Amino acid sequence: MAKNQRSATLSISLPIEIVQAVYQQVRDGKYPSDDVVVYEALRRFLMPEGADPAADMDNPTARRRARRGDQPE
């Protein structure tokens, strides 16, 4: 990946149960798209223990939630 590039595409295979759970999050209106569900899950998984997910203001979802006053799930 180039040093100045902010994102990259990654293709993965997931068990059908996980795919269905991801789509359910979108259908329930909790997230705008399936990629945002996966992004948020990975971000939280990789976040250092004890870190505040809402403190990541480089993240568009965190910025949007902060503007709306939403709490992280």
C-alpha cells in the first residue's frame, strides 16, 4: 500500500452466519452499509484495551456519532 493512501480494498470470505449477522445490522438500521459494520468490528477488535472507541475522531463514524450525540454500541 502506498504511504499516502488512506484505505485499501480487502476481499475476505466469511462463514454464512457472520455474513447474515452483518446484513442484519444494516437491516436494523444500526449501520449504513455492510462495509461499515466490518470496519467498526475490526477497529474495535484491534483497539488497545481500555481505549475509548468514541475518541477516534479520525473515524467518520465516530465523528458522525459525536455530532449527533450518539453513544458507541
